[in-house]
Amino acid sequence: MGEIQLWIINLDGSDIVPPEARALPQALARTPHALVALVRELLELAEPARTVPGGE
């Protein structure tokens, strides 16, 4: 089975809820421009999705 990539994007700098998740990596994007740039960068770095036999 494959892996799941989880992107936590913090828009306002507040703490993540629940507290147990606060140790997970997160990216901060406080403006719409920063959010778009961050998502573009993440998409460029992401591994391409694997195709499922018989699926499209």
C-alpha cells in the first residue's frame, strides 16, 4: 500500500488542535499570495500519484 502525504497549512499562526498534533510539521502562510506559493511548492515536491490498474 502507498503512503499518505499530510500537509498542515497554518493560516494564522495559532496552535494546532488537538495538542498531540502540534509536533507534526506545518507550514505557515499568512497571506493569500503566500498560500498559493506554498501549495505550488508542495505540489512540485510531491510524488506523482500512482495509477491504479484499470482506473483513470
